[in-house]
Amino acid sequence: MLDDADLTMRALLVRYPGAQRALFRNFHIGGCASCGFDQEETLAQVCARNDGLDPALAMEKILEAHAEEAKIFIAAKAAHEVANAKFLDVRTREEFDAVHIAGSEFFSQESLQSLMATWPKETLIVVVDHTGTRSLDAAAYLAGHGFTQVRALRGGIDAWSVEVDSSVPRYTTE
């Protein structure tokens, strides 16, 4: 097995979906055009061209963030079994209109204003995306605004289809 520092950034982000957030938060790497990276660069290459950052230190921060983010995820079956959970879908309008979890709410500017104003801060909110990679950003945003029971659906609606409700069609995006 390759050492993590020898993985391409693409492979690293698959293994540790929050790696880019961790790199940006800790080292200002990967958050904007001036500090971005190519998906085919290795972590070691990215570190080398960013002031010779020690890849081991970068991996330490990535692993710390990965462990913290793991606490935010909820499995599809567990989310399904929770009474009174609210599902907030952060996919595109087209994806939501094509397929969604029954009772979920499409995340829009209007729904954001409504939930900020009317939802109790202790409401269990399960954030849904396609495969579970973008839901963490929305969950972190809501938690940062005082919601205490925010979770990201591990594997997204794709996992829901496999683990909970096979009538929810799986799909790919182009």
C-alpha cells in the first residue's frame, strides 16, 4: 500500500473527504486559486511547493479532521430509525426533483431563512447530498449557527437507496 503522502490528491480526497478543508484550515492550501492543487499531484508534491511543509504534519492534521468529521456522519439506517429527524437536501434542484427522500426539504435560500428562524436549535437535522461528500460543509455551517444535532448522511442519497429504500433510484451525474 502506498504511503498516504504518495497518494494523488484525488485518491487522498476519496480516502479522506475532508482533507481539503483540513489543509486549508491549517495551512492555507487548496481553498482558492492561488493556493490550489492539481488532482494528480501527490500530497508530498503539494507540501513541497508550499514552503516545504512536512507531509507527516499535513497527514496528522488531515487525520485529526477525519476523526472529527466521522462524528458528524450518520448511517442511512440509523437516520431512518430516528423519530422526528428533519432531512435537508443540499443537492441541485434538478437532482432533488428527480429523486429525493420522502419528507425531505430542498435546501434553498428561502428554506435556510425559514429553518434559521423557526426550527428549534436542538432539531435533529440530517443533511443529504448525492454520495456524502458535500453534506459535511452544510452540516458544519448549521452547527456553526447553533444547531446542536446536525448530521451528514454517510454515503448520501446513494446509501439511502441501498440501505433503506430501494425504490429511491440511484443515479450518476455528469
